[in-house]
Amino acid sequence: MTAEEQLRLRERLAKLKRLSLLGGTRLSSDLERLEQQLERMDAEVTDEEIWRSVELARHADRPYTLDYVERLLEDFVELHGDRGRADDQALVTGMGRFRGRTVMLIGHQKGRDLKERTQRNFGMAYPEGYRKAMRVMELAGRHGFPLFTLVDTPGAYPGVSAEQHGQGGAIARSQAVMARLGVPVVSCIIGEGGSGGAIAIAVADRVLMQENAIYSVISPEGCAAILWRDAGEARKAAAAFKPDALHSLELGVIDGIVPEPPGGAHADHDEAARLLGEALELALSEVEGTPPDVLRRERRAKFRRMGIYA
Amino acid sequence: MAESRIDVSIERKDEPQPAEGKRHPNTCPSCGSHYRDEELSSALRVCRQCGHHFPMPARERIAHLADPGTFEEEAADVRSADPLEFFDLRPYRERLAEAELQTGLGEAIVIGRARLDRHPCELSVMDFSFLGGSMGSAVGEKLVRACESAAERRVPLISVTASGGARMQEGILSLMQLPKTVCAVEELHEAGGVLISVMAHPTTAGVLASFASLGDVILAEPHALLSFTGPRVVQQTTREKLPDDFGLAESNYRFGHVDAILPRTELRPYLSRLLRLFSREHRDG
């Protein structure tokens, strides 16, 4: 790591501590855990730890969007349909009350059993899903409601009709709508942050990641199939492109890491939801009350800075 | 299965490969006609026999579109770094060095100011032969600078894309080039600027899912593959029978995703007409 990168990392860590996105009654122990994380980061995250994140992010018992909605939002009303063609159930949209204020919510939704998985298309949205998301973003903007997005998808659906209905364009326009929004937007990667399907709803003022979530440009299997010419080399691919939360933080892609209960979010849904709720509240409170123009400008400036080049 | 899917790739996914890998780059893949390089270059790399569009190097594209002597390159010094110290079967740095050597380009995109039929404009042209035209931090940065230069000078931006998508070797930073370029186009639009997006073969994945799809006008070259996911992956993932024109420009036109399909020989006059229509003199009457 170059001196400059070290410095950048230090700055980010300092910022993270100041944000203390860890909130709640167990603050001190959480901070302690974070310190341990940071120490580990200095020692470099191991390939095994990266792969463990991949497994935990995909864990069959991991809480999904609606598990969090149930625990964090009151009076939730789900909104259905893109007003054009369909209601894509891989993406849930709606409105509810979060700690005293009305918020809009957009989140990918995976299924628990085979029937629901099929119905939710494994959390892989069609363009119709992203059009529904855009409609809800615009609704949030119109009424001044803050927007939460929860990202959990292997990727946008790769199918014939998805292409015919404009998957690429829908993902591009969804990001463009987010770049225009004048209301606070907080996103959290709660499982798999898979590529275009993820970023389509993650152009936010604050982007968080749960401790064991992953965020990546391609699936480890996909990357392995192309670069190693063998999908079986997924572990090597993951180790090489580093989709874990700590690396995302280090690279300046996310603003904070949300802790999970010991063992992972699947081990205790209530505690995972409590920790996520604290983090969302803190992140939202940082940007709430900012004038729309300033929000927009700063959100764009933040993404303008992303990338490392020579 | 969901796990085995690929939605961003730098591979060529659709080229019919008759004699596997043996075809000379100047032999037409659809009719077998063979050309000398100067011959092909002077014909805008379009097959005289069957009209097949060969890939067009960025420098040739610029030479064709810009009025002679008007192109001034910008941000030529922006190069890729290797933030992840990425190593697959070969180190990323080695792949970059090789691409530079083979193409004579510093990156998969060239940007700069130009005039087209005397209309001042900004040009941004991608080159598929540089690591599959993949978009990493440097490509994203240069596209953003092209947007900024166009906005600042109040001239239209003409973007020509040819890309397999995001550059895997830069991991999540490549994915961040999607919102980065989208935000830049938003800024350009808010400043009253114009983006004309020309999609050449192939414009897929991360590039299709970001700035390329945000053109005020979107044009495509005949038979260009314009799909978020390539046909091979769709086939593998869904086992669906693919239509013959899956993802091609013609299919995109039919489904309403592009404004026009233009043979390369007709592109320049078409762009000229658009630039005239968007020009301030015309707007103010």
C-alpha cells in the first residue's frame, strides 16, 4: 500500500469513528469490535475472511428487506407496479414511518422457500422493477420524504425479455433519477450488492454496508469464468477483487459499516434490525434538513470523486 | 442458477467464429471477403461486399468525424492505476502495458474538442481493442471530463461507445464509474448541454447501463450488440431459446431503445444535421 493510500485509509477510518454509525446501547462493545476490525484491516483481510463474507452475504437465513421493514417501519404500505407493464416482486417499494417521520423504501427481496424464491426471481429485478423504483423515487422527491434503499441482489435479471424491455437503459435512468433527487437518500447493502442491479438503487448521500455484505462489479463465479476460464475458481476471484465491506470502505465506495450480531445477521434477525435501524437513523440525521440543491450537488460531487487512476 | 451468472464481461460474446480463432482481422466474418488494411481503413472499415461493420479504432473514428486538424485531445495523461494489485492468470499491470503496446492508446477512451462540419463539439470515443473497451477508473474519469469540457464550452458531446462493460480488474471501483458518469451526464444536462450517444459494437453491461443510455439522441451502428447481458450468459442462465437478433441494434430499435440505426457511411452527415438542430443559432431562430 502506498503512503498516499495509507493516508486516505486513515482519514476514512477517522471519519468512521467520528460518525460512530454503531449507535445503540451496546456502543462500547461495538466500538471495540470495530477497533478489532481496523486492526485486522491493517493486517490485511485474509482471502478466507473475504470468502466467508461471500457465504454469509448469501446465507439462506439472512434477513431480507421485508424482515427489516417489519421490524423498523410502522404503518408500512407497499406500493405495487411500474404503471406500465408489471409489478416486479424482486423489488419491494413502499412507504412507512421510521422513528416519527414518513420515509419511502425501496429494496430487493429474495425468497425463503422455493415458491417465494421463484416469485421473487431470486432478488433479480427486470426493468419493470427498476421502473417501479423510479416511480417511487419521484414520489419521495415530490413529497419531500427521505428515501431508504436496501440492496440485496445477485444482479439484474439476465433474460431475453429483460433485454427486450431495456434492462441497461432502466438501470442507467434509475441512477439518473437518484442523481436528481432533492431528498435525503440512505442506502445499505444488506446482502449481495451485485453489479448494475445493485447500483441502480444505490446512488445515495450515505451508502452503508453490513459487516458481512458484499459489493461487487461481478459475481465471483462470473469473474472466475472469464478471467480464470473456470467458474470453480470463485474463491480466487473473490480474493482478487475484494468485495467485502472493509475493502469497500478503504476504497472510498461506502461511508460506513453496519455491525451484525455475533455470527452474522442470520443468527439474530431482531438484533440485526436494531443495529441497522441505529445506523440508518444516524446516517439520515447527518443529511436531514439539507436544502435540496445542496443535497443534489454534494451527492454528485461524492460520486464524481470515485475511482483511483494515475 | 443465479450464482453462475455473469453480467459484466470484457469478452467478445457474439462474434461468429468460423475457423476458430484463425480468421484474419481483415477478413469479413459474414462474407469472407479479405481486405488490405489501407483498403479497409479508407472504406471506414465497412465491407464493400456485404456491409459488415468491422470494429473501428478510436483514432480512425476521430479522424473520420472531426474536421481535419480540429481535434485537440484532452486528459491524455489520465491512465489506469492498479488499486487492487489485481492478479488473475496475469497481473493487471501487464495486461495494461500490453494493451497500450498493441493499440498505441493510453486507455480505452479518447476525448477532446473538435469541430464536425464546422460545428464545435466535444468528442469521446471508445476503442474495443484496448482491454475490450472496458470501463475502469481512468475511462470513467475521462468521460466525466468530456462532459465537463462540453458543459463549460456549451457545446454538444458526441460519445461513441464500444465496450464490454466495467473493468473487472478494478473491482468495485469500476462499478462506481456507472454512477460517476451518470452524475456527470446529469450535470451536463442541467447546464443545458446535449449528449448524442452513438453505440457501436458492442455496447454492453456497465457502459450500456450508464452514460451511453442517457443520450438525448441515441444512435446505433448496424448489427451492433447492445445488451446489458450478453447472449451466452443469458443462454446459460435461463436456458431460453434466444431470438436470432438477440440484443442487436435492430432488436433494440424495434423495442424502442434507440432512435436510429445508421450505417457508418451515413453517420457523419446525420450528426452534422443534429448538431445544426441543437445549435444555439437555430434555437433562437
